[in-house]
Amino acid sequence: MRYAILLAGSTSVSPLLAAGFFEDSKSRLDIRNFYYNGDFREGTAVSKREEWVQGFLLQYESGFTQGSVGIGVDALGYLGIRLDSSADRTGSGLVPTTASGNAAHDYSKGGATAKVRVSKTELRYGTALPKVPVLQYNGSRLFPQYFQGTQISSSEFEGLTANVAQFNRTTAPDSTDQQHIALAAKNGRYPAVGIGDHFRYGGLNYKITPTLTLSYYHGELENVYEQNFLGINNRQKFGPGILEIDVRTFISDEAGDAKAGGVDNQTYTGLISYSLDSGHSLLATYQHLEGDTGFPYINNPYLPNYVQYHDFGEAGERSWQLRYGYDFKHIGLKGLSLFTDYIHGSHLNKRGGGAEWERDIDMTYEIPGVNGLTLRWRNATYRSDINRDIDENRLILNYTIALK
């Protein structure tokens, strides 16, 4: 953030720098109030996670200087202030926990990214929020998870985009420290967490037609696991709405020293959705896992049945989802939208089998009269034969201020 402020405050700027760097820059401040309540319905461990935090999220994105080589800087800064918590209710992912077991009173963090553009190719070094099929940042809490490393994105050929990256560290949503990148060992799916010195990926997105896209990616957490992804997405106008078909395949194995133990997973998913011009939308998915282990990922899996609470990614699991959404502006309630879904999983190989399900309600209201002010309520009910049941609520009030 310091670099962006110094540049913005300079009184002597070359015309080439000002023409692109500042004129194309943009910045925003999000003032976000986040309440989380997770109520476990059974078991002897912690019975509830409940915290309330006020956050401030500042983002700056410069343009590029003019010329054959364009240079720019992006930056972000976050400040979180605890409003309510206690030692027996921490662990919500909203605020760091101190050595004494209590939530920190406040915390701040930030990062910067240097970027260079040549023709239609961009090189970025520094803080990143990756969003590709084999690595996606987690944005479900007060602050997003972010990574540190290098990214290259190129669109030199029409319809074809290539992406490669290497990340060496990550910062969790409820942490201020850079940490090694680790495999998410959710529900004890792997005998060890599995920490790698870096995560690398490379991939291609090819737009075959204006509506049809083919994607391939390879990702690897060094000495832990590797994953290949192939996806096909088609989204086009169909009758009085938009029809989308999305098919994804993941093939995952252990890599190098296999620090998390053996990885053997093949995951196949299909999604079909239809969004009507009248505000109604319907979605159905099917997710099928094969192999001896569950689905491996870092923190935010690119699975259609990864919903508010659970990922339905146990070894051998088969799950389906039905979702309905509606935009209430079509009946005069502008700014109000809702979706609800139900996901059911079965054939769980872990601990002798079983089933699980989740029901979610997600409602967003763009408050009229105050541009950028939204209120969102997210509710989840999860029940399982092998994991702890939970009722979860998240209430998020967000005010976005465009600074330029």
C-alpha cells in the first residue's frame, strides 16, 4: 500500500506515467461488518463458534504506463476490529486467535503487486488472488486468503488465454502471517497436512466459439500432490433465458515425497443451469468421486457441490444438488435476490460408509437509497452420518465506496 500512496502523492510525474498509470487507476474501500455463528449439534468438542468483526478493505489498482512496456502497481490493505468473541467461541475464520486462546482485539495486513504488460501478456509479482480450477483463493470470510508469488497471463492469440504461476506462501483469512502452502486435510482425509515449498500451475482456456470454452490446467503442490483438470463450459441464449452446461474432470495423484501420504482420486462433475429473463433460475449438479482418497485441494475447491459449509468430497462419494434462485425486482422489490439449494451425498467410503446432506439459503438485499450498501444473510444446515452436524449463519453488511 505504501508504494501506491507515494506514487499518488508525487508532485512531479512524467506525462507518459500520468497518461496511463493514474488515468486508468481505480480504488475502492469496503466497510464490512461480519457476524458468524456456527452451532454444532452433537459431539464433545467445542459446541459453538461465534464471532463478530468490523472490517475495512482498501484496494488500489493502477493503470499501465504508456509505451511498448507498461508498468503498474496494485495494492491492498485490511484492518479488522473484534466486536465480540470469547475463548470458547473462537475459530470462526474471522479473526486471529492469540496464544492465550482469545481472539485478537484488532489486526491488519496488506500487500502489493508489481505488474508489467507487453502486448497482450502480463507479468505480476507479489500479492495475488488466484482463481483457476486447480487453485482458488478463499473469499468466504471477512478478508480473503491471498498468495505470494509470480503470475503470467497471455492472450496473444485470439480466443486462447494461457496462465502460469508459482506461489511460495499464503496468508489465511484469519491470519497476518505468511505461511507455507498446505493441503487441506479436511475431516482427516489424509494422514498428514502435507506442506510444500511452492504451488505451481499452468493452463489454457480456449474459446472455441463465443459461447463454448475448453479448459485444461495442471497444478502441483511440491512433494504433496498433483492434479490435472479438463473442463468444458457452454453458456448461451436459449428461449427466454440463458442455458449453461459445465462439465469438469479432475485426476489427482501424490507427487514427489508424498508428504500427505498417498493421493488417488478421480472426480467427475456435471452442472446444468437455466436462468429466465423473468428472474427465476434453476440449477442441477452431479458429482462423482472415484479412487482411494478424497478430493485434494488447498482451501477452496472448484467443485460444483462445494457450497456454504461442506464440499461433498469424501472418497467414493456421489452427490447431487438442486438449486432455485429468484430476483425479486420482477415483482417490484428491487435489490432483493435469493437462492436456496439442497445437496445430498452418499456412498461415503470413510469409516464404513454413510450419507450426508446440506440445505442453504442465501439472501442479498441492495439497500435502496444508499449506493453500494448491501445486506447478506447466509444460512446452512448440515447433517452427516460421519461428521458433526452444524447449523450455521453468516450476516454480512457491506458498504462499498468507489474512491475513483
